[in-house]
Amino acid sequence: MASSPLHEVVTDQFRAVFMLGAEDEVDSVENVDVEVYLSDGTRWSATFMTMREIEKIMDRWRSSGENSGGRYFRSGDLVIVREAGISAMVQTMESALADGGPYSILTPLG
């Protein structure tokens, strides 16, 4: 059974709203956009993807002809993660924020 389209996670460092697709599951999602709210009032974004998901998309583009037949992949706010699932993505954000602040992993929103 698919999850709700919006999945909110609140930690000591941030509030994150993950925008799940119709068939996405919280524990196994491999491609998801997130909007992050920090305690200082700033808003940030990211697109989390696994390598497997990127490969799947590029293979599909090889057939469809998009992006020069799947020769390249580009996403302005991409964060590549080893593991699928919201939990792994939240852990990634927590670590990155602790190590280098939001600019190390997130894209600022106006």
C-alpha cells in the first residue's frame, strides 16, 4: 500500500517534508524531493536518489531519446544516497548538517 504523498519528519535540527510519488513507500523510496525547514527560518530543498534509480532513469531515456538518449543525467539539487528509504535520507541530512551546515547538502529556497 502506498504512503501519503507528503511525509513529514521532525528532528532536533530540522523539519523535512518529503514529497512521495503515488507508488512510493517510506522504507524503500529511491527518488524523492524534500523541502527542509531549519530553526533559523530558512527553507532548503534536495532531490534524493540512489545510484540504482539514476541508472534506471538513464536506461529509460536511452529508449525514449531524452537527454541525448540517456547519455547524461543532471539535477540541480541532487543528493545521491547509497540506501533507499526516508530513514537513510534523514540520517544523511543530519550528518551533513552536523559536518558542514545546510550548504554542504541542500539548495536554498527563496
